[in-house]
Amino acid sequence: PIPGAEVEKGRMSAGPIDLMFVPQLQSGFRRSEAEGLRKQGRVFYAKVPLVARGETLGTLSLFGNERRELTRLDLNILTLLADQAAVAMHNARLYKKTEKQAVQLREAKNALANAQASKSEFLNIMSHEFRTPLNLIMGYTEIMQEELTGNITAEQSSYLKRIMKASEDILALVISV
């Protein structure tokens, strides 16, 4: 409220409604605003809080050139307008917040896709790098088992079977990745 002004208070669903009849606007407005209002002949001021979900978002302010008494219907209409404006403002904030979260989710999804692509590329390279020497080991082991390079002892045959089994296990592991 503005000091020195007559104030009648009403209470509606949105909260208190201040009705002011202001012959001389004093503090509460910046001097330039008060001068501008006086020059325009403003003598009536009403403000209704904009409240959504318990949070005051601002006020709906009305100025008039003549003093007027507001009827209960006028107060109800002002309250309805304020309620609708507050809900619209609240929804706009939620929409903006949701858009921001959607952008963050898209960025996180893209980062995850990039990480998965890098992982796949790494695994493909490592698979190739493991298979090349592993195939070589398995090939030479097979040549030795078939005694193409000469006779082998039973003990050597046992070792070659272990080498082949371990190589096959590693190859299966590499292929499964």
C-alpha cells in the first residue's frame, strides 16, 4: 500500500486485493512513475496477487482515471483473471524448465551414444589385435600336433593340447565381445 492513500481491503481466493484511491501518490512508486500517473490523472489503483501453487509470482495492477467502487462481481473477475494469469505464468515456467531438461537429456543421450561408439571401436580394434597372434599360435600348435615338423613326445603332446585348449578359450572370449 501507498502511505497516505485510502485503502480498502478485500479477500478473494487469490489472496488479499488492495483497492487504493490515490489523490496524491507518494512513496511506493518511483518519483517519475508517480509523476507520470498524476499527469495522466490516475486516481484509482487496484492490485491482485498472482499466486500459483502457493507461490506469489507477481501482481495484476489496475489504474483508473476516476474513483470507482468495485462490486463483488468486479472483484471476482479480477481474481479470476489473476488466477488464470498466475496459472499461465506457472505453466510457462514449467514448460521452460521441461524444455531445458529435454535439451540436457538429448545431450546426455548423445554423449552416451558417442561413448558406446568409442567402446565398440575399441573392442573391434582389440579383437583384431588379439586374433592375429592367437591364430598364429593356434596354427603353429596344430602343425606341431600333426607332427609335420617331426615327432613329438607324449609330454610335448600334452603341452600342445593345453596350449590349443587355452587358445580356443581365449578366441571364444574375444569373439563373444
